[in-house]
Amino acid sequence: MFAKIGRNTAASTGTNPLRGNNLGGLVVEDGYQDKTQAGKHFFAFCGVQDVALYTATAAIGMIIYNPTGSGVNMIPKLWSVNVSITSASMTGMVMATSAQLITPTTTTAATLSGKSLITGSTGLTGGSCIAYSVATIITAPVVVWPLFTNYAAVNTVGALAPLAGDFKGAFGFAPGTVCVIGAFAAAGVDVDIGLTWDEVPTGL
């Protein structure tokens, strides 16, 4: 059995040959390098900003909108948050979601977003989903997953080391939804947020 060197034609049915890399190794879906090189892995970064309570429809934090006609599911992978100024009221951050059948209004784009194959510092090409740091959405989001705890009693100067994790494809956001990373208990300030994701055709 031989593996093809190079990329296969994208397909949702039928068969494709196995793939090999330039060193003779078998290419398998492990980590993010292959999807990054293919331009199929995406990221967003929101820098040094306020973060609203996750239930706010005037959302402030990290908001990824998957348009109704995108034809893809947004699958979050790596996340990272740095809280440089702690708050006794903001007791952590969560990933939340709500239905969003129209494009959000009153938006501010994420500080930087696009394909994780970096070709420059500005004007990066994105995928189907859109990353915002501020957006007005229709319905108050609900918690999908807690991310971390951080408050004054834990560390009086905030979380100086980034808090990070990998969802490893455990969740997906279908067309017509938003993924929101927001504050728990109360709003916070001066937070850096990073997120990567894959966009996988629906039905696969």
C-alpha cells in the first residue's frame, strides 16, 4: 500500500487515498499542523479589553458568529485567556452560546483573526465564521462550559500566566449560532482572549 504525497481533493463522499508527507511518514489528523498548512484552521485574538457578563446581549469578549448559510460547523480547539487586572466580582470566564439567525449588529472586529497560516500582520483571510470583540446579539447566551476561576481571593494581582486549554473537537457550533467567551458573575477588565477553530462541512 502506498500513500499519496500532497493533498487530496476535498470530498464528502467516496474514497481518497492515504496521504504521506515529504519525509515518508503517514499523515494523520493529530494536532493542527496539517490543517494550518492547508489553510483550514482559523484563529481570533482580542487584546486588553473589557469583558461583559456572558449573558449580555451587548456582548463584549470573544464572539464567533457562524452565519446561517455558512454550510459549516465551527469546532473550537485551542483557547487562551490572560486576566491582567483581577476583579473580586468577576469570578471566572465561560464559553456560552445562543441562536443568532441574523448578522450581529453594533460590532467591533476582533483585534486580529484569520487563517492560522500567518501571511502578514494585517488583512488576514478568514473563513466562513466571523470574529468580534463587541457585538449585539439577539438572545442572552447560556453556558456551554466553564473555562476557569479567577478572583481577588485567589490572586490579588490577577492571573499573570495565560489560562489555556484544548477542546479537541468536543463541541461544535452549527450555522445560525454564536460562540461567546464571556465573564462569569460580573464583568471584567483588561482581558486578552485567544481561540482557534476548524470549519467542518455540515453533515460530515
